[in-house]
Amino acid sequence: MKEIPYLSPKTHQTTFEIDLKALVANLNYYKSTLKPETKIIVMVKAFAYGLGLSKISEVLANQNIDYLAVAYTDEAVELRKAGYEGKLMVFNPELECFDNIIQYNIEPEIYNLSLLKGFLEHIKNNAAYQLIKPFKVHIKIDTGMHRLGFMPYELEEAATLIVESKALKIETVFSHLAAADDPTEDEFTQQQVEAFEKGFEKFSSYFDYPILKHISNSAAIERFPDLQMDLVRLGIGLYGYSPQPEIAQKLKNVCSLKSRIAEIKLLNPGDTVGYGRKGVVTKPSKIALVFLGYADGLPRSLSNKGELYLNGKMAKIIGNVCMDITMLDVTDIDCKVGDAVEVFSENFSLEKFSEMIGTIPYEVLTDISSRVRRVYKN
Ligand SMILES: *Cc1c(COP(=O)(O)O)cnc(C)c1O
């Protein structure tokens, strides 16, 4: 596959290391928990959760998975242009994108009546499309997440329109669980499953061919083997994170965000550090500069309180995190220029870092900016 231009060599010392062996091991771990016939959709939306769409997809293309899925059509087109030839779903298609969807052989999710009607109208008004229809689609049912998906009361109208048009082939019907990771919400999850089964029965009864179904994300794969149905949609688990401690233990660490100490300065009491003089030195101190800032994905909210892993200890951030540089108080840490500073890694987990900044691993990964060089370890 072709190199994406903005992944071309970067020079600053901060790198986002991605362990491809660990990623494949995690895929194989999830596979080992599934029935052999269960198909796997791997979620590579949002630049493969920040890891790099083209590289991650290239690796997955050799791993016997059934679909890759992205959120937006642009991401799918990018994958096609990079040479990915496998089955490809787009979960959040917009009406303006349907020519691309058809041209690049992408399978859209259809999630409401206006999108369905728009797509059918578009096909009807295009003589070429009339000749090559039907187009493969995936139908999403809203069973309680209340984001995308047909409401159960819309399914009859949707099915009727599709049958009459003869323009679409339903590949799968699916839904999304709102709280599959949370045991206190298992009753709600069960309600979603029942609503899905009911909706699926009703919808599929309009068609005279078999339709596959799926509802499981990573958390549901882990917690509800009975919900694997015909396919599962694997996302965050592949990238090394699970909220279930007993699963987390079995996953390999895939992602590490690292930099190096660029310079060390000795300061005296009364000195201050950084913008606004917010870092105040109260005793003779040793301050380390790291070329990593909020523009790389280190949140500015960590100013004067976050900590980064350095030589077996946690080094406190002193002063405001800058756009490109952060200063650490390393007075009590044995260290020198060039030593590795780890935002998250095997030594300080993505989960712990996410907790420190009050968010979830998904957001941390997708916030690592494109200027940070992705380094792939084989
Ligand atoms: C992102 C996404 C997933 C994957 O979720 P994870 O929690 O990362 O496993 C599954 N299904 C849909 C519809 C999604 O948007």
C-alpha cells in the first residue's frame, strides 16, 4: 500500500510506537473466544483509533478477517486508494457520498428513512445504477442507544420501500449496545437484545434470502459469548484495552506514546517555569524539557499536576503544558538527557493515563496528533 503523505518522516523526538505483533496477538485472542464460524468486523474508524489507517489495515488484510469498518466514506475511499480490496463497511454515510460508495464498492450502513429514501431516489435517477443494482447495504436498528438506527416502528416502512425498489441487497442487520461493559446495566443490555431480535424477525421476514445479524462490540465479545450471532465488531480490544481486568490481563500492550529528555536545567528557589509563571520552584530543582505538548495530544489540563513515567518513577509536570514542550520536575529522579519519558506504555498503562486526565482510552488514542510519528514494531 502507498504511504500516506502526512505519515512521512517526522523529526521530533516524540513517537507513538505501535506493536503490530501484539495487535495480531490480541486479534487471535478474541478469535479464540469465538466460534470458528463467527465472522469478524474490525473497526478502523478514526485513523484506526489513532494508530494509522493504512498500516493497521494492511496488517489486518493478512489476518483472515471478514470486514473492515470505518465511520465516514472518506476513510473508506482512502483505504481503497491505499489498495485495500477486502469488504468494507461505512457506518456513517452521508447522502452526498453515495456515488463514491458505489464507485469504490463500499457497503453503507443505512440508519434512517431519509437516508434510505435518498439513496433509493439516487439509484432510480441514474441509468447506470439501474443496470448494476442491487447494492449491498447493512441495516441498523436503534434498540436503545438512540444514536443512529431505524426505530422499531420504522422497520416496516423501510422493509417495504426496499422490497419494492429491488435496488438493495441486505447483507446484515445490526444494532449497537449502549452499556455492554457495565454489569449494573445488564438488564438494559438484555432489553436491547430482545428489541433487536424482535426487530430483526420483523424486518427479515420481508426478504426471501438469509440475512446475517450482529450486535457485539469488544465489551460484548468479552462478556456475552452468547451474543456473538453471525458477526462481531471488534474495536478497542484489538488495540490493547479492556475495562475487564481479567481480559486486560490477557491482552498485549499495543500502544506506547514516548519522548525523550531534551535538556536538563538547574533552578533556584523563586524561579518560575513556563507561561504565566505557573510553575513555581521552592527548592533547588532539576527541570527536564520534553518535546511533547498539547499539540501532540498531551492535554493542557495536566499542567502542574500530571505525571509522566521516567526511569521507574513518575515525574511531575511543572508549569503549564505548552503547545510543543512540557517541563518535568526531576529533582528526585536519577536521569539524563536522552532518557525515555513515557506518557503511556507497558510501564504506565493507557488506562491509568486515561484516568489521570479524566477520560477514556478511546479519546486518548484518537487525540494523538498527526504530527506524532507512528513507529510500527514488527
Ligand atoms: C466503534 C464501534 C464499535 C466498536 O466499539 P469498541 O468499543 O471499540 O469495541 C462497534 N460498533 C459500532 C457501531 C461502532 O461505532
